[in-house]
Amino acid sequence: MQIYNTLSRKLETFESISPKHVGIYVCGPTVYGPPHLGHVRGPIVFDVLRKYLILQGYKVRFVRNITDVGHLVGDADEGEDKLAKQAKVEQLEPMEVAQAYTDAYNSVMDRMNVMKPSIEPRATGHIIEQIEMIQTIIEKGLAYEANGSVYFDVMAYNSHQHYGVLSGRVLEDLQAGAGNQSRSLEGQDEKRNPNDFALWKRASAEHIMQWSSPWGKGFPGWHIECSAMSARYLGEQFDIHGGGMDLLFPHHECEIAQSTAAHNHSPAKYWIHHNMITINGQKMAKSLGNGIMVEQLFSGDNPLLAQAYSPMTLRFFVLQAHYRGTLDFSNDALLAAQKGWSRMQTAFKLVDSLQTVKADASCNVEDIDLGIQESLNDDLNTPQVIAHLFELARRINVVNDGKDSITEATKLTIKSIIHDYCEGVLGMKAEDGADNSGLEDAMSILLELRGKAKTDKNWALSDQIRDALKDKGFEIKDGKEGTTWNKI
């Protein structure tokens, strides 16, 4: 498998550190609000990667953290903790807020068929590990204490390492930019260099989240939590670190610096980043008023949406774009994803009823099986995988219409492709059962009425029912085995 490594800026052949074992760490949410559209792409991308590795026979330990302290407003070293700020707004304990939004996030992940992480550590549950790592960095002369806070010494680190190895940023340019900014902000005069970042912050008396440390009462910086927790559960060096492009700098850059300072090497062998989701060509932002909560997508309760969309429609929409490209959200794009997923499901439901011949069948699907494997090995090219699955759906329909034939072996291969790649790796599960039972019953009644109209030679009523259903997005097909319907 070839995967794009942000660290080397090129495609690399994936080779795990330990044979047939893979360790993956993915940055999880900061749980101070309900999950929004921007939260869904990363989990789906890394779920596909994880499931493909499992299909290839790897044992995968997948760690996705919960940030419940240290992530300050503005992603900087000064300001109010995002979670503590929300706790004041809701008049709750911070951990009540964290629990509520962690539950909401995981509920969304379950509905979108994202595998639960092997381990889901919380930053507040690993304060000891973070303090110990900070002490190690201080002992190596790469961090310093100032008025109860501890900062990473970027200049000292850069004298023998490269701060900017991941992002490509040059420290001299960062210094020049920082030099043009005011140093009058609270705490900035504590730093030896404006680019130094907080490992531990002194807490004021009114700060509602604080712990004892060798440097006094305080709380950990945002970056140190991931370095400490990834080392705790995956070791000082592991295979894959994942996250969004928005985390590449400074968060992941700082992770590399901290871990290298503590352990003398980068924490991860491969750094994989997915791109962002935009809305109608614009970046999602509160100031633009274009944010969409995931629950609004499922309910349709948002001005940007014409209807409600299912979790699998949202997953299918995400997988239609390559993970390294920008994904632009719109109601039209979701509607197209819904129709495409419906067509695919309809075709795949026909497989069990396909008639087979013993020999001389003209339809085969080995090329599709091979094409899907090649696409996944080509940097997880899920759009190409979906294209191959649409071709599979087309061939199924051709056989079902009696215009081609398959052997029993080919039928088994079709089932295997659907199971391994559509349901397995892509994680697209059929949306049948209780949610559609009412629709199934209603369609059965309508088709029964249409059948009676045809028996009575009431062609006008028969056509009227068919045309009315077509206007509402349902296609009716009359065949030798009876009448079938599907959403279009």
C-alpha cells in the first residue's frame, strides 16, 4: 500500500514497525460542544484505513483521544480554556460538559458505522504522564519554568533538531513574523522567544480546572497531551499519526518537537492528514453563520438543507472525495450522494436472486476486484473504489435484466466484493429495517393498487400511479418476476 506521508511529502510504501501489528493515533475532538460537520471527515477517513489494514491481516491498535483540558480559545497559549468557558455558560462542572459532548460525539460515530477506538484516553486522566514528560524535557535543557508555567525552548531545540520538519516552516521566518506582533499579551513576556509554546500553564485562583505540579497549581498545554498519551499506549515510536490539515501546525509540529526532545526521535513513522470540508465554497465559521451540527444533517433542521439525510448518505458523501482534497458540502452534493448510494444498494440487493449458469457465462468481475485493491493501495483512493462499485452495480443490473449471465463462482465473488469492500472497508451498511419499514409497506400498497388497475385494464390509473411515484423520486419497473421499485 502506498500512502502519502506528510513528513516526507511523498507517497511511501507502508511498512509497519512490527510485522502484522499497526499502532495508530488520531487526534480526537475537544469536547466543548456538539459534533459538527467538520468532525466527521477524519473519523471516516481513518476508519477506512483501519478497516483496510485489518482486511490485510494486520492487528491494529487504534487510539483516539478526548481533549477535555488545555485547549485554549484561539488555539494559543493564552486565554480561557474552551471547555471551562462552556462549563460557565452551561453552569455545569467541566467534566459534566465533557461527558455530555463525548457521549454525543460517540453516538454520531456509532450511527456512521465508525469502529470504536481500541483506547479512548482523556487528557485529564493522564496528567501524571504529561508532568513526567515535561520534567524529562526540562532535564534535557529544552524547556524552562517561568512564574509557574513551563515553556518549550524552540531555539535550544532547533540548535540540533529541525522545528518545522513537518510543516516546512522556517524558524527564522516564524521569528520575523512574531517580532512584528505585540509582546504585551499576558504571559508573552515570560517566554524567551515568541515561538516557544506552553507545556504547562500556571492557573489563576479563579481557573476552575487545575492540578498540582512541581511548578505549582496549573494545567497542561494542548500539545503535550497527545505526546504523552500516544507514548503511553503505543510506545515511544508507532506507525501512524493522523489528523486534519488544520492540526499540522502548530499542534503536530509541537508534538514532534516534544517527543523528539523526550525520546530522541519522532513519535510516528507516517503522518497522514486529511483536508478540510467547506460549505458552498466557504470555510465553516461561526462568523459566517454556516456551521452545521451533525444532528441537523440527520434531522434536516437547518436552512442550508432541503431535507434530512441518513448517516450512510453522509458517509458516502465523504468517501466520494479523496481524503487529501478539499470536500465541498452543499445540499445538492448530499442529494447526489443519497441518490448514488440508493442506486448502489438497490443493485446489491438483487445479487441473491440472480440466476446463474454452469458455464460459458460472459460476465465476470475479477477486474473489479483487482481494481478496488489497486485503488485502496493507491493512497486510499476511495472515489475510485466507489467508481468500481458502481460498475459492479451496473453489471448486476445487466444480469438481472437477462442481458448477460454469470456463474455461481462469479456470484460468490460479487458477494465477497460487497462484503469486503463496500460493507467492510468503506463501512457502508445497508439502511434497511425499522427506518424503512413504513416506506416498504406504503410502496407495497401502491404497487398492489397499480397491479389491480392493470388487471382491470385501467391503464390510465396504472400510469398515473407510476408517474406520480416517479415525480417523487421512485422508479417502477415491470418485469417477468413482477414489479420492483427503487429510489432514483
